[in-house]
Amino acid sequence: MIIDGMRAPDRPGVHASVHHGHAIPRDGDYFGSVINLTARLLSAAGRDELVATRPAVERCPDITWQPGGTRYLRGVQGPVEVFKLLA
């Protein structure tokens, strides 16, 4: 896993966010509310953490997730349930 590989003190910290939904492909890039939510969700991830929304967690039943509460994210309507990947 990338996070494990970068965990050494002499390496930069890694954080990531995951959401599931429909993105709009255009000219080699992706757009839409799914992309916006995923980008805003990144603020909920600390160093060496991967965070996800419930739709992403439900698509990964063999992975262990820890509930992280709800967050209000800029540009996203309503609270978002956040989960943290357990290593």
C-alpha cells in the first residue's frame, strides 16, 4: 500500500479520499459533484490516512473501516458521513 510505503519519517506524508458515484469525463479529465465531494473530503484525512464516504465503503465490504463521524464540507450540501481505512 502506498501509505505504508511512505510512512518513514524521511518521506512526505500521504493522505487520500475516496467517494463513489458518477463523474463526467471530458477532454481527459473528470467533472461533477462526485469529484468536488472527493476533493473536499481530502481535508478530513490526516497524515497517512485514507478516508471514504459511505457509498465507497459499501462497495468495499472486505475492507475494515472505522466510522469517523460526519463533516460539513464546503460546496457540498448537507453533512457527509466519513470513514477511515484501518490498516
